[in-house]
Amino acid sequence: MKISFTTLSCPDWPWERILDEASRLGYDGIEIRGVEGEMYLNRARPFLPHNLSHTKRLLKERGLAICCLDTSCVFHDRSTYSTYLQEGKDAVDLAYQMEVPYIRVFGNNVPEGQDESEIIDMVADALSELGVYAKDKGVSVLIETHGDFARTDRLLKVLEKVDCDSVGVLWDINHPYKTFKEPVEQTYARLKGYIKHTHIKDSLGWGRDARLCMVGKGDVPVTRCVELLSQNGYEGWLSLEWEKKWHPELEEPKIALEEYIRYAKKYFANLKS
């Protein structure tokens, strides 16, 4: 398994510092969720067409890979559906150009008063269209366990409607456990055939009262989640999602990133498959 962090962790760092710190700390790669304030990645400075070759060279020089491009795409709202579908396709094109294996999208909600089955169909249709678009480019489209689709019985209803092997799941280990109190063993048993990428985070409290904290300081069974992955042959990424972008009160990125790589080396490295 490989260790990465999302750029949500360090929203104020310039691109070159992100790469330098990742390399210095011994990370295998980074996950892109905004760079230098730009959240639409095709418009971010490192990923403008004239900068792609230079960006690839910087990554190679530091021995780093980009593991996933994280979009803002949500597919529960018909009024924004086409816009986000295009953003997803743009992200697939960028992933192809940058040799990135995954893009991330959301379900995301089942709005009150709306027919849940219609929302499920709409999300499944979006994943199917993006999956077909991505397949020949060697990219997979991952729906995150997030929002109302962190409830995995609901997420499974979506996945069962999608007949495309370039669609999978990004398992955020916090959301199903903290929002719906799903035992991690249940979540994993339901999704194990779909999980291609994993977000690691920890928190204290439940539901809306849950507050992010340093990995290992909360009550999410982090090492149990990684153990389940390891026992079933997972060789993907364990990516820290330290949401400094959305929660500026959190510890500074230098502290969080150093602590996570230390934790990962101590608790993940010796897990046996």
C-alpha cells in the first residue's frame, strides 16, 4: 500500500512546496483537490496545457505520483447535472494526460421530498456515462462514500445499476462510520469488490458533532480499516484527507503531514495480508 495526502491539507502552499514537502517527508504521492486556490483542476496552474510537461518532470524528479484527481462533481441535482458531467469529463481528460488512475466524484445527497429511486438512477446514469468515457483512457471514476451515499446500502443500489468496470468506490473511512454508525466490517463487506482508493481520516464524536482530529487521536478504527484492506490484497493508496481548506482551525499542514506519515510507518507497514 502507498501513502499520500490530499491538497486540502495545505491550501495555502504553492505547488512547488507541496511537491517538496511530500518528497522530504517520504510520501509516495499526492492527491489533488485544488491547487493555489483553484478547485477546477483543468484551470490550476500546474495543469494548464503548456505546463503539463514541466509538472510531470517535477513529479518524476521527486519520485512522486498523483494518485487521484478530486472533482466537485455531484449528481443529485438535475439543474447542475450537465455542468458537473462536463467537469467530470474534463477531469478524465486531464487524468489521461497526467497518467493518473482515478478521478473522484460524489453522489451526493437525496434531497428531502424527492424520490430516492430517481436520485439513484440519476447518479447511476452519470457514473455510467463517465465510466464509458474514461474506460479507453485507462482512468477509473470513483464515487466517494460521502453525504447520503455514505450509507452503503444506498450506494450499492447505484453501483448495481452501473455495468462498467471503470467505475469504482473511494472509501472514506470516516463518513459511513460516523454519519450512519456502520461498523467498518459491514461497510467493507458491502463495498470490497468496488474499492479502488481510500481516504484516511479520524474524528471524535458522531454525526454532525464529529470533529476531525489527528489520525490515531480519535475513535475511527483506522488500523482496523487498513487491516481489512490488507487482508484482502489491497495494494492501493491510503490517502490522508486533512480538511484544512474547509476547517482552518485544524493544525497546520506541516504538523498534520508529519504526524500522518509517522503514524502510517508505525501502524500500517507491518500489517500482514
